[in-house]
Amino acid sequence: MLTINVALLLMVIVVLRLRRRTQARSRSDEKMTVLIVLALGIVLAPTDVGQGIANFLGQLVGSVSQASQ
């Protein structure tokens, strides 16, 4: 039985869509890309990977804000 990881599938779709030239994209194409990225964020958020990314970004923002003071 073959199982498909939805997050991995969405990441592949996002990478393929973003590889296209900017001039070749229509507004509806850009909106679809935004919706796919939002869906990817919703799928990743409750996972361990999503929590790890959120923790890393939080530490990064904290260190940048401390360095600027």
C-alpha cells in the first residue's frame, strides 16, 4: 500500500510553482500559490517539524531584537 504525505506533496507543488518566471504568472496563478502555501502551513503547524520551525524562528527573532537594542 502506498501512502502519500500531504505536507511533502504540497511542498513539491510549491517548489514547482515558484520555479516559474515571475513574468509568466497571472494574478489567479499567484493567488493559487498563496492558497497552497497557506494549506502547507496549516498542515505543518501541529507537527513536530512545524513546532521546530516555529521555535527556530522565535529564537531567531529574539536574537535579532536583542542585537538591535
